[in-house]
Amino acid sequence: MASRDPSRIAGWFVALSAAMAVTTIVLLAGNQVQRVLGERGVRALERLMGLVLTAIAVQMLLNGVADFVRQLSASP
């Protein structure tokens, strides 16, 4: 991303650092979250995240197919 828009490299650095900090906090607090949610809550959260991941994968697949079809129709 920085190579595409070098003028925003500071913003990308801040965003990446914030994402890494949040990820570190979540991973460190994993045991406490598991205790609070309980076994059923963790299982429900796992299924929800699996559903979100599947939805993102399907959207990426559809975008790729659409781009491929567009390239086919644009070529002579």
C-alpha cells in the first residue's frame, strides 16, 4: 500500500501499528475472554467467525470471477 501512495505512509504505519496492538491485546486476553464467555459462548463465537470468513471468501471468489469475465469480454 505504501508503494502505491507514498504520501500516506505515516497513516499506513499508524493503522498497521494499531491493528497489531489490538491483535496483541485480544490474544493476551484470550483466557479471560474464554472464562467470561464460557464453553458455549466460545463455540458460538467460533461459528460466527467461520461464517464471516466464509462470506469474505465467497465475495472474493465472486469478485475474481467478475474480473475474469470482464477481461474476457474486453479482449479482442
